[in-house]
Amino acid sequence: MLQIINLTKIYDGGVLALDKVSFEVPKGQFTAVIGLSGSGKSTLLRCINRLIDPTSGQILWDGTDITAASQDELRRIRRKIGMVFQHFNLVHRSSVITNVLGGRLGYVNPAWSLVNRFPKKDIEKAMQQMARVGIADKANYRADELSGGQQQRVGIARAMMQDPEIILADEPVASLDPVLAHSIMQYLEQINKEDGVTVLCSLHFLDLVHRYADRVVALNEGRLVFDGLPTEIDDIKFKEIYGQEAERVG
Amino acid sequence: MNASSNNSSGNQPQKSTKESAMVHSVRLGLGVLVVLVVYAYGFQVTQVSLKEINETRRQESFLRILRALAHPDILEYEREEFPVEVPFYMPCPQGGEPQTQPDTSGPYMIVTPACAEARSEITVEGFNFEPNASGPINFVPPSGVNLQLGNLQTDSEGHFTSTVTLPRRQPVAEAQTIRAITRRNVGMPHFTRTATDTWAKIIETVFLALLATTFGVFLSIPISFLAARNLMKDVTSPMAGVALTVLAWPIGIFIGLQAARLASLASQSLNQNALFGVAGLVVSPVAGWALARWALPQVELQPPTRSMRVFRLIALLGAALLGVLGLFLLSFYARQVGLALEEPLKAFGFLGTFVANLGEIVNALLTLLVALVSGAMLGSLGGRMGTWVTGHTPKTAVLGVNFILGASSGAVLMVALGAVVEWLYELGNPLYTMWGPAIAGALIGLVVVFRNRQKDSLPVGMTIYYVTRTILNTLRSIEAFIMAIIFVALLSTGPFAGVMALSLHTVAALAKLYSEQVESIMPGPLEAIRATGATRLQTIVYAVIPQIVPPYISFTMYRWDINVRMSTIIGFVGGGGIGFLLQQNINLLNYRAASVQMLAITVVVAVMDFISSQLRERVV
């Protein structure tokens, strides 16, 4: 269970990105985060694994306060939180398998991983994860030789290498075309349903939200403006979330 | 102007435009005037003048040098000499002018008059000589020395006429000799001494540049990370952490020095007996490796218990000591083996010397390295302790602790600085170099703690960043040429001083270029790797290094290029390489030889340029 309590983030320039956001994500739920660009979705997700340090508020994960964790504790927490990014964030010049093995860095001993030595078990695991998302034959390709959809699958395989209890997906399909978007979302759905991994996923398209999410939270200018089922978003709610000028497409 | 355009009066805008146009042209005129004055002063200061060019003396010497440069002294022929002699009386004998009938079948000379007083003019005419040949005309007294009177230059029929002045000699009764010599090239051309010397030096130059680049690259890679803003800005530490780091460093260095001495002593006593020595050489790395393997398990799912951590720490320290011992032994045997191999390897003896030198270098650097590593380790331990203390004590108590730690670390820093001042200026007064700085440092520490009492953490990373940048910028502004002068003083003249000077300059220049590449990498992979729970070092290895490999290679090549060019002149101050020959020949006015060296430099730089551009294209 992930509890977010009064989470506030003010950036150095004084921009209020999150304003006392509170909600809970029960274990195993697929939660979508929606909102306009700049509404604080990315900041929210990055506060959860402290890629961004929140200004105030708490994030409790199974009772542990992530915001108060020391560097060593944070490392142990982060390795249980997989993350998938809009721009995939693969290391382009490294091979696909090296990128996937990167997901184990929180587990392996730093001294050995510095000389690129991973346990045999991890390498086997990497092959399994790549096979699962259908890119096993690309293991020794350079990451930038892959298409966008394939790269995002590498990203998912990397997150799965962490044996995550939760996956944070920051606009995982925003850089992909609609057909590929569904295939990527299906992988996330599969991980959520079969492995019981909690998924917190920010999304742009409402149809994807309707199709995959169990629940929706919406942000507008850093404030939580909606928390409920996808089907509850009617036209009035929609305008509250996206502003009065917005129009529904799709 | 904008306001006037709205004015109802039609004249006004026009007038103002006119005015502004005038102001504009006046400004332009003044600007041109200022530029003119600046350049006029520039001409005066740099003494631009064509007066000297018009002097014939200048033109002649210019032409002479230019012609010499156009005839590089690369190839020469073996030469055959053809002397032709005619007897000559100086002064004239008693019986009047002697009559000699020259043999007209071969080359012959007629001297008019056939006898003369010393220092008088005579005319030498030659017939049937080698056509278009040149050579000296010598006067040969009975002693047999050649006194050159002048030169001959035959025409296409082998004839020449030359008027020369006789030397000032004691009168001699019998006949002396006038000898004309023509020379002819024989056989194939071969390289001159200058050419072979230049070849040897240009090889030295290229390798000088190679070594300097290699040394420089190794040092500048880690430094470039310290000078990269995007890596350093997240590095923060609470006050207590910073202070404890500062305090722990000198202790660490001291412990490291002691440990290195211990290992060195142990290796020396082991080396008393060859059997023990070799056994130690084999056993110490194996045992060290095994200990390290045990202390660093590949994967750890649960945090280890405290006692386990202590055991591991002890094991790691043991492994490190064993490793250092092994390296000391290795350096000893490298020297022994290398020196022993020098003789039997003959032409490849330099390989043996190389191994011996490596052993020497490892031996010399090991103590320093151990001290630094131990300082760094204890420093980081201090930082962790400080962070832990800050997190586990109430806020008011933290401030008290911070005051104590801040004052003592400030004092330690300033005392270290005082020691440097003492070393450089030899003041000999501990009030100025020890007690004074200690008190000042403590006060500064207190002020820093007081001013930062509200902050949770200090931007340590950015401080390191700025310090590194400043040092790099200062070093970079000192020309390698000037560094060479200092290294020549330390290492005596020769290419090694040049290597060290160029290396230092390379570090300063490359670290800056590299760090700018690090700053321009994509941040995405960085955050992705951080999100997996990777440590800072892992993030650098997995997210930073793969991104910077191509620009690093490209900059390294570029730097090698620069180093080749720099190494050609570093010999001017005794730094080895071809510059030494070039300077020598210029000073001796031997322009034909200097021309060879200039040619060699041009060829090498052009070839290097071509190779590096080819390699860059292929790799990047």
C-alpha cells in the first residue's frame, strides 16, 4: 500500500508543482494519473522514488516513510520501484542486455558491477524478461538500433529486472503511435494482473485510461481534482480536470 | 522617436529623423576615428615599418636564408676530387721568371705571372677542365697545408679565369704549388647526417606526444567528472559530514602511509629469500582476491548485520593490504627481471628497461596511491558518520556538535595551508604558519557553521566543482612551454621533462573539454539508472560513460594532434624532441639543416592530422 500524504513540491524558482496532494494506492491496483502537461504528474511520480525530493509531506510505503529514508535505505527502496519513462531513457550506445541488466544495479554489489560483472542468475533472468516482451533476439543490438516500441519494451524489461512491487510509468506511450501504445499498455496490464505489481501510470489519452485503469487520479496545477473510477469522468468532471476550453477527443 | 510619429505637426517627425541621422553619422565618424587611433597605436607599439625591407642588406640576407631553406640538407653524394697542380714561385727566383711548359693533353693551368711577391694579385686560367664544375683554388706551401685563394667555376668548355690574391707567407726559394680542385658526384645519393639525426628526433617527438597524451587522458577522465556540473550539483552533505570528512582525510593519509610502509617492509623481508618472495608474489594476490570475494558478495537481498559488516570491513582491509604487498613484490621482481633481460634481448633490450622502469614507477607511486586511497576512504567514512550523527541527534545538539566540528576542521585546513606557505616561503615562524592559521581557520569554521545553521546540507559538490574548474583554468593558461622549463629543472633536460610538461597541460585542457561533454549528456538514462537504486559510481559507469565515449575519443585524438605540434617546439627549452635540433641549427645559422627539421615537422603534423581525422571518422 502506497500512501501519499500532503505531498508538496515547490521548485527552486518558486513554481508550485504539487500542492498538498493526498491519496492512497492499494496493493495490486492499476492507477492512472491524468492531467494537462505541467499539471504535476511527472513531479508526483518522481517524488515517489525521490528522483525529486519533495518540499514537504510524506510518502508511506507499507509503513516506511520514503521521504525520510537515508541514502542506503533509499537504494533499497528504489530497487523495489520500477520506472518506465516517456522517452524510454535507455543508454543508447549500450547493448540491449546491458540496459536490461541495469535494472539489477540496486541488488548487485557495486564493486562487481563496476567491472560489468553480473551473476549468472541475473543474466538468465534478463533473457527471460526480454523473451517475455518479445525482444530476446535483440539482446546484443545497440539500444538505439531498436524502434520506439522495441525500446519501450526494453524499458519495461529493465523495470521488471528489479522484481518491483510497484511500477511508476511516466507517460509510457506518449512517444509511440496508437497501435504500439496498446501493445505497451498490454504488457503493463499483464504485469499488473499476472504478477500483482501495483502500477501507477500517467496517461494522456482518456480511451487508454478507460481501457486499462482500475482507478483514476487527476491533477490540475498541482492539486488533486479527481479521484475515482474511470467511468465517473463525465463532461463536467472533464472540464474540471482539463480546463473549460478543453474538448473531448476519442 | 516613436512618440513624435504620432504628432499632428507634419514637420516634427522629419526633423527628428534628420537629427537622429546626424547623430548617427557623427557617432559612426567618432567610431571610425577611435578605431583608427587604436590601430595607429597598434602600429606604433608593434613597430610596423617598411624601412628595413628596402635595405639591400636585409634583402640579401633574407634571400640567402630563403635559398638555404629551399635546399634542405637531406641527400648528398659521395664526391670525387680532381686536383690539377702548377708550380709557382713566391717570390721570383734569382734567374728570373721560370718557364714551364704545361701538359696540354689533360686539364692544365696557366698562372700569370708565374712568380710573384706575397700578397700580390695573380691570374689563374684553366683549360680542359670538367665543364660546368666548381671547386677551390688553393695555394700549397712546402708544409702541405691548403690555403684557399678563391673559387673556380668552369664554363661549358671547361675553361675558367680567376684573379686571386696570394697569401702573406715567408719567402721560400723552391717551387710551391697552386692546386685547383674540381669535384664530381659519384654513385647514388644517400641521407645526410642531418637527415638521420632529424629522423631520430622526429620519432622521439611523436612518442613524446603519445606518452603525454596517454598520461594526460588517464588523469583527466576522473577529474572531468569532478568538473561536471550535472554530476556534482546533487552532491550535498550536512555540516557535520563535511567537517568530519576534512578531519578524516589527514588521518587516512597517515594510516595509508603507515600501511604502505608496513607492506613495503614486509615485501623487503620476503625478498631476502627468493623462494619466500616468489611465494608471496603468488599467494598475496590470490588470498587478497579470495578475501575480497568473500567480503563483497555479488547480490545482497537483506541488509547485513552490524557484526557482519565489521568482519567484512576487516576482510577488505586485509585484502587491500595483501594487494599492496603483492604490488610491492611485483614491482621488485619487475625491476629484477627487467634489468636481467636488458642484455640477452639485445636490440629489444628496451623492453627489459621498460619492465624495470614500470616496476620503479609502481614502487614510487604505490605509497602515494595507498595514502590517497586511504585518505579518501576514511574521508567518505567521516562523511557518512557526519550524516548519521546529524540524522540521529536533536537539532539543537547538532548545532553544538557542528560548532565544534566546524572549528576544528577549519583549523586543520588552515594549518595545512600554513604548512604549504612555510614550505614555499620558509618563514620559520610558527605564529604565522601554524598558530595564526589555526585560530583563523577555527574562526572561519565557526562563521561558516553559524551562517549555514538553517540549512540541512551544504553544496559540497558545487564547491568541489568550482575549485576544480579554477585550478584547471589556471593550469590551462600556463603554456606547456613554460611548464617544460619547470620540469627541466626537476627532471633535467630531455624528452621526459617534455612528456611531463605536456601531460600536465593535457590534463588541464582535456579535463575541461571532457567535463563539458559530460555536462551535455542526455539526463534521461541518468535518472533511469538512478531510479533502479544504483549508487553514484554505478550511475557514472552505466549511464554516463557509455554516452561520453565517442566525444572522449574524438577529443583525445584532437589533443594528440595538438601535442605533436607542441612537442616540436618544446625542445626549445630542453624538453626533448625535434625542437632541440631546430633551435640549435637556427642559432648556428645552419638554415639548410633547420629546413630539414621544419620539413619533418610539417610532414608529421600533416600525417597526424590525416590519421586522426580518419580514425575519428571510423570510431565516432
